[in-house]
Amino acid sequence: MRYQDWYILALVFLFLIPGELLMAETVLTKDDLRVLPSSPSAGQQEMLFNYLLGLAEQYTTTRRVRIEGLHSETEVKTWQEANRRKFVNLIGGLPESRTPLNPRTAGEFARDGYQVRKVIFESLPGYYVTANLYVPTTGKPPYPAVLSPCGHSENGKAFDEYQRLYIGLARRGYVVLGYDPLGQGERYQYWDLLTNRRRFGFNEHGMAGIQEYLLGQNLARPRIWDGIRALDYLISLPEVDRDRIGCAGNSGGGTLTTYISMLDERIKAICIVTYITTLYKKIEARIRDAETDPEQDVQGLMAAGIDHSEMVGMMAPRPVLIGAAQRDFFPIEGTRKTFAELQQLYSKLGCPDRIQMVEFDHEHSYSQPLREATAAWFDRWLKNSKGEVKEPSLVTEKDEILQCTETGQVLTSLGGRRIQDLNQEEALHLLKQLKSQRSQQKFRETLPERLRAQLGLPSGFPSVKVQRLETVEKKDLLIEKILVETEPGIVVPLRLIHRRQVSDRLPAVLYLKDREGKDDPLTVLEECAQRGQMVAIADVRGFGETRSPKRVLDPRISYYDPRDGMDADFAYAAFILGKPLQGMRVWDALGCVSYLASRKDVETDRLRLVGRAWTGSTALFAAALNSAISGVAVLEAALSFGDVAMSEVYNFPASLILPGVLRDFDLTDIMAAISPRRLLVLNPVDPLNRRLSAPEAQEKLHQVERQFSSDKAKESLKLRLAPLSSENQQELNQWLLQN
């Protein structure tokens, strides 16, 4: 189309807009709406961070009382079993049966003192695991053996530090099995078949793990199962003495060593390297480790009374060596505290020599001193041999020499199932269950109760405290600047905008600012105020002026990166604490609603809530819990958790996730619960944050539309798709003025 044609079309479009929708001249600026000083106090900037640490400290105090109260072996065993049950339940359980491993040897080669076999097995049907088995060629079998899960490394089991551990142990007379974790080595799950390379440069664990949260599972579940099945394979070998099995790994491999060893007593001696600390210190230092690792952030772990002391404590009285790096991003202070607690526990059991810690002055790695300490520990407890170990000069192999598959990737050589396939299977199962449950009357009746439980909220609504800061005049408008305390230590900056002369109660609209408020519809909100409405703009915790100054140290990662940013880090900490960040933000929104409803100049039966993008679902949840909210508008927000769980990839933020939500409801169920009140859905998006087409949006909202029709409130539901930003604002303006 020519430029002149566009110009004529624009004139026609403007001519057709009703006069009441043409925006008045804007008088407010963002500076006018600032509530906190340009350099707010540290308490206000750090309130979310401090709130999370406060919760962590409360849980730490409670669990310390519990562990210090253990005195007899019987009490310890009862405590261990209770912790195991709670942990397994939190990760969504483990598979009920061990399916055939179908192991195969894809090749082998010999080196001085050991042989390497290239092994492939199936931890689940069609779910392939690639591994290298190191077998001594000196001495006499059966040999003691070591299972060694890998830490984070692009080339998995072929990483130089890990090879040096395997070779060193094999030359000392140990059978060693090192295997590729999912998303590493030969087991990349997100592989581009056209370009024959990884689809992403980031850690794949986050993409798969956030989906698992939605399912009520944790990425620890399949990772643990890979390790347990690798152990099944290892002890089946005639060369292995099944009564002398050790487990060792560092970093993410230290995580797996911990999980596998605390759940499987076939492991007789354990070396956990550069992982053990305290969860309090881990939350405090999260910005130093930007990679997303949901398997380390098990939902509800601290709330269940489990920290690293409890994890290692489940292994007692088996011998455990904790290896630490003094300059690690797993804080050494936490490592020392955990070790001190474990020393007391092992002393009570009469075996203080079975818990030991070594630390060295270096950064995060499975260093030579830590590898030597590992070998010495296994010599002591698996071979009854004491003495120092000095690692000899070793020659490691190139990646391709250790590959078990022809192409170097399971997906291109063998095909099979991926972690996202497993997630989609479970998501389909849960979505079918939800469809069946919706036909039952009690589903809608009990939805508010289940929503509160998912959000981690108490009954009732916030009892707020209000601090009035100042009132600013701007032409014919007044801007009241207020801090609303929704719970101790948490304040919500709130701006109230209304005309100067207010003689009656005014209809009100509460707008929840999206992140930094870059694309907030301020023009529309100002127009509403000029036309006689009470407009409130709120920064729920962590958004707007309450954004923390903390940043992840990786300069490539933005603050609001959906999986790896600072906001996501706060979300993972909240998961561990059993209190989702989304629930905290809903509580803030409910607190602002309570305050507005208490004002004498607000017409309480005409109080609307608006959320955009990341605050869209926050607004929906608040409205579902408080029937006093007369209408909700959600702009540019996703419509379904189920869509995220079913997606190959997505950009859905971690901070909007509710662990296990698809066992209870989806977002469309919350929208249906708004009926018969007014609901505007404007420009909804898919899990990749792309705008839905009209047919796609209508299909997603079919269930919602049916509920509104059933309630004889069909006209209360509006779906609008506005391709232009100006149209977007006009649609919202029209909806607000229709009240």
C-alpha cells in the first residue's frame, strides 16, 4: 500500500472513533506518579529479598530444633524415613516400576590399567541414557564400584575433570560408571535437526523444569531415576561387588549424589563435592549462580523442614565426605554450618569418624585436591585402606572417542523420548482429569479454596496499614501518594488519581503495574480520572519502584528474564519456601483492594481490576478470591498453564508459576469463576508471548464463554483483539467508561 493510502486510511479511522474515546490531553508524567524517593531506602528496595530471607530463617530455626532433639537411633530412623517420604512426595513421586534397561555396549577400548565400555540403557521405555563404564584390567574382580553423576558441563561425562576422576579411580581398582545427565553430553533434549546443533545456548534444565513445576513434579524426579537405574545397571555387572558401592559427584552431580544416596541405601560410601551448603545461604547468594536449576529448587522443601543437613542426615550412619571450595557460589559458610550439625548427629549415633569435610582455596570445580580426597575416602570405606592419595599424570580422551552414539546425540542416532515428551504425556493426563472434574458442581464451589492453597495464602484478606506520603496537584487532578503495608515488611506504592472536587463516591479502577511499567496505559488511566473515576496504580512487590537493586552477575541476563533473571531467582527461592511469588503479589493486590473499599469516596460495588502481561493472572486470581471486585480486564496475558506445559518451548516467566496447579485448575477456570461479573480479555498471547489470532483466542475461551452463557451473563465477557497500540488503549478505555 502506498504512503498516501495509509494516510487516508488513518484519517478515516480517526473519523470513525466515537468522540468519548478520543484521549484528552495528557498532563501526567511518570515523575508525577513516583511514590518513593528517587533513591529509596534500602529497606524498601530490598524488602522482597529480606522477606524471603526472613521466611528462610524461620524455617531454619524450626528444623534446627527438630534435628537437635534427636537422641536415639530409633528417633533418627523415624526422622530419616519421614524426610524421605516428604522429599519423594514433593518431587511428584518416583516411577512405580523398573522397566527393562535393555543395556547395550556400543564399543570399547583399552588403556593402561583399565578398559572403557560405551554403554546405552533405557531408564524409562525409549528414554535413552549414554554412559561410560571404566573397568580395571589389573587386580581381581569383583571390584568395588563408584556411580558418578555429572555436574553441569556441555560435554557431560567427557568433561576433563570428570574423566580424571573416573580414570584415577579405575586405575586404583574401582569400576566407575559416569553417565550423561539430560540436557548434556549426548543427551541434549532440545536439538535442532535441521542445523544439527543445540537449539539454545542456555541450560536446558530450566525449560524442562518449569514445566514440571506445573505438573506437581520436579526435574529432580527424572534425574534421580536416571541415577537409580544407572545403579541398577552397575550392580548387575559380574565385575562389581554390589556390597561395596560408592557415589561421587560435584555441583549438579553433587546434587544428584545427595539425592540418590539419601534415597537408595545400596550406596555404601558417599562423596558430595561443591554442592552442600544451607538453603538460607543458597537463597542469599543466588545471584552468583545465574543458571536455572529447578532440580535444586524443590518446591516446599524448607517448609517441609528439609535442608542440606536433613539430606545428608538421611544417609547416616553411612560414611559421607563433603568436599568444598572456599570461593564457591555454594557459600562455604553454609557448608561449615551444615557440617557442624552433621557432626553432632553422627556423634549421637556413635560414629563421628563417618562424617568428614575437606575444603580447598579455589573456585567451583572438581579440582585435583578434591579428586584425591574422594579416592582416599573410598579407599578407606570400600577397601579398608587408609593413606593419602596422589593423583598420577593422566591422559584424557577427546569427546568423540567416548561417544556412545554414531552422531554424538541420542536424538539423531536413536530417536526415542525426550523430557518434554514425558512432560507432555503427564500434562495431557492432568488436563483430561481437569476436563472431567469441571462437570462436577463441587469443582466451582471449591475453586476459591484450592486457589488459596495454590497461592499459599491464608484465609480472609490483608489487614492493611496505610502511610500517606503527599498529595500533588496537577491541573484539575489530585495525586495521592500512599504506601500500603500488606504484611510486616512489605509495602505497596500506590497512587490515587482523581479530580480535585469529589462530592460523591466514585467508581474505582485498580491497575497493577507490569514489571517496570514500560508500556502501562497511563493515558487511559488519566482519562478515567478526568472523567470522574478513582484511579489507583499499584506496584506489587518486586515490580515498579520496589524492584530490587540486585542483579544476576551474568551481564547477558536481564532482570526480568523469564527463567534466569533476578525476578526468576526470587521465584525459585519462594518455591523452596513453599510460598509462590505469584501468591505474594496476589496478596498485595488484595490489600490494595481492601484499602480502596475502605475509602469513603469509593463506590465499592464499582471497583474494577486491570492487569497487563505479567500482572494479568495476578488480577484474575485476586478477582476470583474477592467477589467485591466488579470486573477484571487482562491485557496481553497468557490464557493457559496447560498450554505452557504442552509447549515445546515457551517464554512464560517462572514467577507466574504455581507448582502443581494443573492438578487443581487452569487459568481458564479462574476466568470462568469471574462470571457473571465483567471480564475483558484484550490481546491474549501464547506461551511464546505471541498474540493469538481470533480463532485461537476463541477456542481457548470456549469453556469460559460457556460458563458466562450458563450464568446468563454472555455480554459480560468481552474478547478484543486490537493490532495497534492506540486501538489497545481505546478498547480498554471504552470498557472502563462503560461501567
